[in-house]
Amino acid sequence: MRRRWRLRCFVEQLALALQASVLLRTRSPIAGMFCQSRLEESHGLAFGTLQAGTDLEAVLARVLPA
């Protein structure tokens, strides 16, 4: 069972790295925020884990285009 848990963690990290790669290669304005909130040591996988002071205008512009 322990091996299965380690494999699951590895696959989750691999998926996050792939997502970050796509965002970075397409020069997405939210790439930095994604990497910071998902790949750095102090990350969380839940809503609201961005650091205080993060510019959310780029995220909102992407989600809610004018």
C-alpha cells in the first residue's frame, strides 16, 4: 500500500509539472502564479493558496475575457 501511495504522489507531481510546462511554453500570464502556488515548497492544492499581494487581474482577465 505504501508503494501505491508513493506512486500516486509521483503521478500528481508529474501532472502538475506538465501543466506548468504548458503554461510556461505558451507564455501564459498566470504561469508564474501557477508554479508558485503548485510547485514551490509552501504550496497547497486548495483554493486560496496564492500568496498575499498576488496580482489576480491576469487570472480574472483569462477567465472572464472582455
